[in-house]
Amino acid sequence: MVIGIYFGIYVLFTIGLYHILIRVLEKRFGTLPWIGFMVLGIICCILSLTASKQTTSMWWGYNAFINLWSVKEMFEQKKRSLA
């Protein structure tokens, strides 16, 4: 199966995308977007727990934690931009 390769490409793409997204959002709106990342993370956690297939659950779980990690990164970016 090639699902692992596809998932790896997706992970690589989203990490790069979220890195840019955090920098742009923090510069434009400050730390306020953390609320959106938190809500998305919680929704994705719920979807992961209720998914009927393991691959779907894995996908939602990854999306949950990249959004929840972005909450932390939003505040870290604020510190980095002040330094």
C-alpha cells in the first residue's frame, strides 16, 4: 500500500504550510488566531475518535495535533518576533 507515502507527503506539505501560516497570521493579527487553531484542533480530535476507518482516524488525529501545536507556536512566534 502506498498510503504511508501519501501521508508522508501530506505531513511534509502541512508542516511547511503551517510554518508560513503561523508567521503571517502572527505578524498580521498578533496571537489572536490561536483561538481558531484551538477550535480546529478540538474538532479534529473528536472526528479522529469517531472515525470508522483507521486511516481516516490517523488523518484527523494528525490534523488535530498540528492545529493544537500551532497554538503553542503562535505564542512562541510572538516571542521570536520581539527578540
